[in-house]
Amino acid sequence: MTVELSAPPKGGTRHPWDWYVEEKWVTHRLLDMIALETDVTYLDPCCGQLHIPEALTERGFFAYGTDLFDRAGGHSLFMGEHDLLGDQRHMLEASNGLSIIFNPPFSFQNGRLVRGLAEKCIRRALSIATHKVCALLPLKWLASEGRYRLFTDETPIGVWILCERPSMPPGNIIEQLGDNAFDHGKIDYIWVVWDKRRAPMTDFQGRPFAPTFWIPPREKITVKAERKLAA
């Protein structure tokens, strides 16, 4: 798939491949909110350190990950290096029952701006999946003239807003940040969920829409316990 590249921004503050790592609780909170099928395979095609597949397997689902690079350190759930936007398909992408849950790169590849990158990833995921596609995205992603057709032609079944801001540090500096790596998220995130088996929802005038839900923040005692366990 062809992508449009632009010059990199000044300052070099972004990870060159948009590798930002979400904690597993972000996926667990989604799983608390929606019902997932137990008889399909789950794939994260931008898996990084495999936090999403790990969270899914902890809930009893069959989940695996692929990525452009092997950042998994020999993890058993990693199914190899693969380009989601490339011409070749991975064997998991040919599964008879497949849902895709991922945190797609937003706008950068190899240090250069790729316009509409997250949308391209989501459209490819929708062309591959047989069941659900769940994408973790910044809240501002919803407001875009260019993505209007994605919300009308491929109507999601819902938008889930994370009321607790997740921290997503660049994967290459997590070790350097230590205990502070996942503190103080600054960006609001959402889960957008599509279901390939359901017809688009429309209002009484035939206009497509998706309901919005709020995912409540975790209890403070739970947050402290999870950070202690992670340490």
C-alpha cells in the first residue's frame, strides 16, 4: 500500500516509527466494556511488546502479535515481523475467524510524516478481519474532514472514551524512564470498535452514527496495586 511521506518535524521529539506503549490495563478496560467472541483468533498487527495480546490471553482469548520489527524479545505470542500495509498477507490474516485489536501508529514511519497513517491501518484491518476491529486512538482523531468516510462507509458500533488518561511513552526509552515510564498521561484516548458482521447503525433520518460510552477510571487502590506489581 502506497503512503504519502513528508519531511520529518524539527526537534525530533517523536519516536521515528510511532512506537508508543500502552499499559495492559488499557486493553483490560475495553474488555470490561464489550463482549468479545471466544471462537475467533485475535491479532495485534502493531504489537510492540505484546501488551494487547497479553491482556487478551489473560482473559482466556487466543491472541497473537506481529510488527514491523521484533520488539518482543522472544515472546511466545509474537508471530514474526510483518508489514500490515505491505503487499503480502500473514498466515494469521487468513484465519476464518479473525478480530484485530491494536494501537496503530498515528502519523510517523521511519522518521517521516505519513498522512492518514492510522486511517490506512484501520482500513487495512477492516479489509482483513471477519469479526471486530478495535483501534486505540487519540480522542482528537474523531474530528477530521478526511476521515469522515471512515465513519460513514465503515460505521463503528461504538466509541469508548477512556476517562483515565493512559501514559504511552516511546518504547525505546521505557527502561531509561524506570518507575516514571507510565506516570501522568497527557493525551485523551478512545477505543473505536467496528463489527464486520453488523449492518451500519442509522438514526430515524437514515444518518449513520455510533453511540459513545465512557470508560470510568480505575479505583486508586487498584492503580497502586498494579504499578507495584509491574515494578
